[in-house]
Amino acid sequence: MSAVIFVHGGAGNDFDDRLAEFRAGVSRATWAGWQVLSQGGSALDAVEAAVCVMEDDPQFDAGHGSFLNANQEVEMDAMVMEGAQLGYGSVAAIQRVANPVRVARLVMERTRHCIVVGAGAEQFARQQGVPLCPMEELVAGSSTHLLRPEDRVFRPGQAGDTVGAIAMDASGLLAVAVSTGGTAGKLPGRVGDSPIIGCGAYADNALGAAAATGNGEALMKVLFSKSACDLMAQGLSPQQAAEQVLGQLERKIGPTQAGIILVNPAGEVGAAFNTHHMVHACIRAGEFWIKD
Ligand code: ASP
């Protein structure tokens, strides 16, 4: 089985002027994931590595750079899933950690739970030795302009820079990770699609894997990621499945911002989005490409 890493930096309309930097950030994340795979690492290690690079990069709405909620605070959602045992872990509305994806993986591997939220997630992170940081450290990049009072309104149109990665390793294991600061101006405590299984992401070695981005309130209503995986299981290519699930979403919910990347059990990839851009990059059989 030839290894694959497929990464996106969010589907959005308002980063036309930052495209070159976005491409560079997504490239760095993709190569970080590939480095893990090429050294024989697991798909889970690869997606965690890729997502951590983007959480550390203030251009993306994840970790550093997370959009601010209506209280002008950072609250983040993240999830990981692996496709062999359907292992799944997520955190929601977590604060004061730089890499929520790491905490999501610890939930999966070190607890008997799937989702841990808010203060409990922060306490769990601390107990697991994950360093906490002042919230101000996470307010960076695209989130800084949201400190203006007029920006304290919920703006689903300002979803966009959520990050995600899918990997398949040499053993054929599929894994996915996503991380987000969520939508700008969201209510404190609001949870989007990203940490919810089948909505923000899904992985099942028998079906394929998906990582989504966009208006979480819309995506969760149609189980966006699981629906895409089901379409691949019905025989659609990842590209056909990505386009079809996006069409289904728009028919059901109406115009709404969304994007998705997919990998099927054969390691083939596909992507679709209805925004100006969704920077996405792939390395498969050692070959790199990037699109937006
Ligand atoms: N899906 C994310 C959310 O609703 C936002 C995004 O993808 O940009 O929280």
C-alpha cells in the first residue's frame, strides 16, 4: 500500500490576498505529515503532525490564530479518528492549549470517552502533562482584527480557516484529524461540526476518510463527512463523492460555505469546495501537488 497524506487549510472567501502564505503553510503541514509516513510512522502520527504545524501557524483558524467568540475569547474544537478500530477522540470549547489536536488524541487513547469539553478538557490536558498557555498567546494572525467590538457578532460567512488532514500509512490504516477555532463571534460554548464524528471528519478503513470545513451548523445537519464516506462505499470515486456530497448539502440546506477532502481505501483522493479557495495539498507515492 502506498502512503498518502492529504491536507487542507480551510474553505473561505476572505483570504484571496493571503493565498501565497496559505499555500506555504499548507505545504509545510503536508511535508510534516509525509516525513512521518516516509519514516514508517502511523497515519495517526502523520495527521497529528500535519495539524500541529497549522495550529502553530497564526494564519489558520486553529490553535494560534483561532477566531474569537462573542466574549472575544478563544475556544477551540478538534478531533482525531482512525479507521481500523473506529477509534475516535475529540475536545470541544477547549481553552489555553496550543495544540487541541494532541488533546483529542489523548482522549481517544487514554480515556474511555470520545468527547471531552470545556473546563473538563482543559483539566484533562493538564493532567496529561499538556502545557497550558495564556489565551492571549493564541490571539494572533487573522483573529486579531476580531478584537473590534463590531466584530462580536456571529458570522457563519466567516468560517474558513479550519484545518484538516487525512493520511493512509503503509499498513493501509486511514486516519483523520481536524482542528478549529470555530466561527467568528460564536456564542461562548458553541460547538461546531469539527469535533463531532461523521460531521467534521470520519475515517473507516472499509469506507474511506473525510475532513470537512465550512459552516458547522449546516455541515452537522447532514452528517457531511460520513455521508461522503458512504458515497465512496457505494462506488463513487473520491472526487465524485466530494462533488456529490457538496451538491446534496446545498440542495438540502441552501447556499452555505463548505469544503471537503476525501481519501478512499485504495488511497485515491478527491476534494470539492464552494468558496473562492480551499488550499489543499497531497503527497502520494512521493509526488507532491497543491491546489486552491
Ligand atoms: N467548521 C468550522 C466550524 O463551524 C469552521 C470552519 O470550517 O471554518 O466551527
